[in-house]
Amino acid sequence: MKVYVTFLGRASDLVEGRRVYEVELSEGSTLADLLKVIKERISRRVGEGILEGRLFLYISVNGVGVFSLNHVLRDGDSVAFLTPEMGG
């Protein structure tokens, strides 16, 4: 299955290269599985940082915030990563 990954705002500064990626995953893959692929193919800093709890990014799937890395992805899902912004 394919999912579409986008790094928005300051999160795009954490990845080298493009902001939008098409990622091939196995059926039944979770956000954690996607992060492992991101770690290996796109940005070790992002993938490893989120998996190890050192980096906090807001993650949405199809425009809805997701807070569990066990969230199961589906073919065609759009996953966006962005830095939490602080007001003041």
C-alpha cells in the first residue's frame, strides 16, 4: 500500500530534500512502521527522534490528529508531520 507523507512548517527543516514523499508499506502497517521507514530512507533524526520520544511533532492522518503510534494506516492515507507551534 502507498501512503503520502508531508512535512509542514518547521518540520520540513528536519528533513533533507523534498517535503512530500510517497512511501510503500505492507498492509496493516502502523505509524510506528512508517517512522521506521522514515528513519531508514528519509530522515534518521525524525524517525528515531519520534520513536525514542526525543522529538515531538504533531501527526495527522487525513487531516485528523493522531496520538498513538499504533494507529493502523490504510492505502492512500495522507500523513502530515508538523511542529507544535506556541502562541504568546
